[in-house]
Amino acid sequence: MKIPFIILEGRKCLLLFLFFSAAVFSQSRILSFYQVSYLEENPQIDGYLRENCWQRCPRAGDFYKYWETNPVRGELKTEFMMFYNERGLYFASVNYDDYLEKIKATRTMRDDPELWTDDCNEIYFDPEGKGVGYLGFVVNFLGAKMDVRQIDTANRDLSWNLENWEYKTSKGDGYWVVESFFPWSEIFRKPKEGQLWMFDLVRYSFSTGKFRGVSWSCGGSNATPGKFGYLFFSRGKEISLDRIGEILAREVSPVWELPCPEGFLICQDKGKYRFLRSEEIITAEKRKAEALLRQIEGLSSRLKNEAAAKELERLKAEFSEKIKGPVGAGQVKEIRELGEKLSALYWDLKIEEVLK
């Protein structure tokens, strides 16, 4: 039986209100977008990316920390490229690593469920674009691979194999490469021009002796296909920012933001979007942070909380550094991350004040 909110009294009522208030400060979904171009070339799958077609593909290099819902920048530099033609889909990733000689490569069996415990790439395609099922591919440097078909939220087919999927790896100076080819004949569906798929590339690394992971889509993983990014298949030239906004506003439920070189595409209502420059967003985020800093100072002073006072000084110094950084999507992300820390400290102190 649910207890009506109005009969809760005193501190219980206020605590529930505080927790609810903290929850409403959630950020909008951060999207990732990549235009997959049509190219006639059929490169040799050898892991070396020598052919001209790879130079003609844009490189996607904005990755987020794995298993984070907030847009925290990933510490593993990673890039991927992709194009398609009548035969199938071509994909390549470049995995940079300062400890290349220590990358973990031990698994050799196909469909090894522990393959993810090696340095590897996980590649996910959702041709339906519904964020429920996907075709998943895991590869390590040694040539071991795993493929799985996630049918829906409850059903997974581990016995499914893509027999004619090709991939090769190679090592360069401070990086290792995966080059792949996926034939349409086995992916169930060939994309039409202008079609939108969902997609993610996840990378795991153990070269430092500790686990590190990144995802191209913020919060994306095999457990969260609804947070995959988007692929747009095109036979033409690079599409404009306005065209990207139209496509995503029509197909993706709000509220969302798409980082761009000079700002963000933002959608708060279905079918509508706008572009905001980084400077505008940073100005608004600064005001929020400054207001929180003032509130935290007051709470910390009243509560005489020395630990909170020290944390506040650290966050103030971090804030001073962040606002000096180069204006762009990266600075927006960093200031928002700081805002999350400030908000957490504020609510810790606010609850302490209520319970005192």
C-alpha cells in the first residue's frame, strides 16, 4: 500500500522532498552521430589501412568513460572509421596505447565468454534503431572473436555466428588496429540511403595492469543498447549540421544534446531542435556553479564541517581552472562534471543540516 505523501511529516517529508529535488537535476541524453559514406572501393582486410578509402572516411574520436551515465571524457584515445558499398560494411578502429607492449592478449578460442578480459573492441550494430536488440562482435589482437545476437531485452542467441565476417589486426607506433568487413548477406539487412542505425564501439584495456574502458556513446554498453549512438547512411557529401538536427529531432525522443565542433544541437521537444554555441552554455553553467558555491559556503559555515570546507576549497580551485580552458564542447563537459560534484556536496550538506 502506498502512503500518501501528505501524511508524511517533519523530517521525513523534507528528506523525501530533498531527494526528489536532487533527482530532477539529471542531464539530458548526450548523443553520438556518424555519417557512413558510400564508397566503391573494396580494401584488402589486412589490418594496415593502406588504401585511399580509409583516408576519405572521417575519424570519430570522441569517447566517454565506460559505464558512466554522465559525459565523462574517456582516458583511452580511440578512433574509428566506417564506409559501405554493395558488398557490405567496412569498419576500422585505431586503439592508441602508451603501454602497447603490455596489452593483454591471451584468449584464442572463438566465442570465448571471457574474451572481454583481454584488450579488445566490442562492436555493436542495431539495424532496427530501436535500442533493444543488436548484433554484437568482440575481437582481440590475437584473432579470437565472439559474435552474439541480442534479440530483445530478454532473449540472446549466443549460438549465432557470422561465418563470413572478416577481421585482421596490426600494431603500429603506439597503437593497434582492427580492420573488419561485415557482408550484408549475413547482417539481415542492407541499409537504404538516409537510414539511421544505432551503433556503439566499446574498448577495454588492461595494459596498465588495471581495467580501463571507453565507449563511443555516452553510457553505451551491451547492457544499455538504448544509449547507443547513431549511424546515418549516405551516398552524398557530408550533410550539414541543420540536416543532422532535422534527422535526429524526427527520429530520437527528447531530451537530448549532440556535441558539435562549436557547440551543441539541443532538442527539448519532438521534431524541434536548436543550436547553442559553447560560450552560451558555458555562461549558463558558470552561473549555476557560482550559485552552488555560494550556497555550499553558507551551509559549510553554519555546520562547521571542516571536511566539507576543504572539499569546497578544492572544488573552487578546480572551477577556477576549468573556466580558463579553451572554449568548446570539451570545456562544457568538464564544467558540467564539476557541477555534478558541487551538486552532490550541496545535497550532502543540506541533508546533514536537516538531520542535525
